[in-house]
Amino acid sequence: MSVHVARGVLELPGCRFGIFLIFAFSPMYKKIYFASDFHLGSPDFTESRLREDRIIRWLDAIAADCGELFLMGDVFDFWFEYRKVVPKGYVRLLGRLAMLSDAGVKIWFFKGNHDMWVENYFTQEMGIQIVSDELIIERGGKRFFLHHGDGLGPGDRKYKVLRKIFRNPVCQWLFSVLPPVIGMGIAGGWSKHSRAASGGEEEFLGEDREWLAVYAREILSKSHFDYFIFGHRHLPLNLDLGGGSRYINTGEWLKHNSYAVFDGNEVALRYWH
Ligand SMILES: [Mn+2]
């Protein structure tokens, strides 16, 4: 039956309209979206649910023209995947991501400093690709350097040590054998002291001192990229790095509701209201 319909469409006199349709719906014209730092779960259930609803409305709005979705880290304020158990909550977000993925949207999930303990659950359930560190891609003839942004650039020595411990397989195994009520309890306490929960305003340090811009310039001295896209900073940024390169920070969704979108030609920083 479907074969007959397809043949019927091709045999229509308005064949050019058919070609238009093929182009109009081809993935070439779909946009690429980048967002990070939803920090779902923080500071409490009620506020997190409101934020989750906002994110859902945004996902619904972009669904029609979204070809790829890059979740650039810290989607969850804490996530730990036990061998057979995952944390409660976030069903709406997970449901929407599953819907998008089933509809053909390629989804990437970057490990953030808050949710680096993802294993294969999202991949198995939703076909989401997990990214551990940086990801270098080329789209529309542009080169992208993508990373959550934690542990890069000068300074932050304490966190860089901590990151090694957090990412150590033995340490992760030790944590995984703790009963979840203890493990999640420790994580909850730590999460309360995190930046997201404190609600402090992030201050722009200037183009020369923003450490991810410093890091990007360092990379640029070795290799050209059109776009560096990071999260983690909790400050939406769109900075000119010179030589046709830009540093975009996707910001966060506690206050800014910011995201980046690539239309096949350039990356723009946008806000969802
Ligand atoms: Mn972060």
C-alpha cells in the first residue's frame, strides 16, 4: 500500500512540488541546538519541576526543526547510575528526549561535573550518545569544539584533582556498592553546597580573563575552530576570539534559560521565555 502511495506521489504532475517537499524536510535544513546546566533536582522538587516544565515547552517548540540536540552537561544536579537502578524523577524530560530520539533527532549527552556518572542507560533506552570529554565535529562546513567546560583552562586546581577522583573507575565502583540511600544522601548533601543551589550571580571576568576563552585561544594557536561551545560557566556568552572564531557559552536554565542554535550558517545565542 505504502509503495503505491509513494509511486503515486512521484507520478504526480506537480513533480517539482515533490522535490520541494524532499528538500524542505531533508535533514540538511534542520537546526542544531545546544543547551546545558539545567541542574534538575536543585534546589528542591517544586522548583526543579517548574524548570523541567520550562525545558519541556522549549523542547516542544524546537522539535519541528531540530536535527540534533547537544545537551552540554549538568542536565541533572546529581545523577548516579547504579548497575540496575537509576535515580527517581525527571520522567517528563526523559519522555520528551525519548520522543525526540524516536522521531529521528540525534541526541548527545555530555558528562558535566554534576552528572558524569552516566553509564549506558540513556544509550540503551533512547539511543543517546554519551560524550565524556571534548567532541570535535564539523557541520555546515564549520568546525566545532564542544565540551561541558569543567577542568579546562587555567586555575581551579582543587576541582581538577577532584575530577580525577570522581572519574576514577575504582572510586566509582566503591560508590556504586554503597546502598543508594547512603550514596544519594552524600550526593544530596554535596549538591546543596553546589553553586547551582547557592543561586549566586556569575560575573563576567572580561574577555582576557574568562578561563574558557583563554583555553579556547590556546587551542586556536594549534588548530582552527569556528566555534567553541561550552556550558558550566552559568553565564550566557558569545565572544569573538578573533580570526573568525567565536566562544559561545550556553549559560544555564535557573535564571537565563539560554541556549545556542546553529542554522547551518552561524551559531546564535538565544533565550527561552
Ligand atoms: Mn558544570
